[in-house]
Amino acid sequence: GEGPGNIKLETELKSKIDQSKQQFVGHMDDYFNTAAALGAMFELARETNIFLQKAGGGGEILRAARDQLLHWGGVLTLDFKTGYDQMISGIPDNIMEKLPEIADWASQATGSPQNPCEHPLDNIIHLRNCARKQCNWDAADRIRNQLADLDILLEDHPQTGTTWRLKH
């Protein structure tokens, strides 16, 4: 949930992202030391998994870590996108299968397009935020309720935006 604990965890992960950026670039500047650069990537992946275990959900900082890892994968011509979103989110397959249907409905309800490069849950959260900005409270509530029916709980935070976690 919201509180000093999660804000502290997010600050720690932000620091780890910044640190890993410096390490990755430093290793690549050192005659393309890709082995060491991969080490920086794996360290960030490890820290991201620790964050997920402690925080119990995702948010902007988790997307930043994911985007950084995917970017570096692109630099090294590695394809992490396939299956990566589900792995890092920890959402079971039977729930993942239902998310595109919710995203399609939310896109129609808000008149906002989906981003095909985004994780389906990130799309849904973005579309729910669009509905809220439009004061379309029925659509925003329906999206929240559809996710809650799948045991995905949304939490709105003034500082970090909307995060989610699996109901345990």
C-alpha cells in the first residue's frame, strides 16, 4: 500500500536504476565490455525482483526499471520483450488472457488508443487514468471493478500515480 515504506522502496529502486545506468554505460565505454554490461543488467533485474517482493505491486518506478532493461537489451540486440512482461508482473496466464478484452473495452469507452508496446495492465491503467481525467467515473470504476474481479487491486497515490498488486 501507500506509505513511507513503499516510497522508501521506490526511492531505493530509483537509485539502483541510476547506479546501473552509470555501470552499463561505463562498461560499454570500456571497449564494449558486454559481459560486465550484462552483469549490470542482471543486477538491476535482481533489484527489481526484490522490489516486487517487498512492495507487492508495480507503478511508474517498475515501468522505469523495465524500460531500462528493455532498452539495454536493444543496445545488445537481445529480445527480452517476448514473455518478459508477464514474468516481471507475476500475473498468472489465466488472468493475462483476460486483460486485452478489458483494454479493448476501456479504449472504446475513453476514445483513447492503446499502446501495443505496453504491458496490457499498463494500457488498462493508462486508459483508466484517461477516463478519470474525462470525469468518466462510471468507466473508471468499471475498469477498477473488472480488474478486482481478476484479483488485481489498483491503488491511486498522489505522488507515484496508480499502482497495482495481486490480491493474496
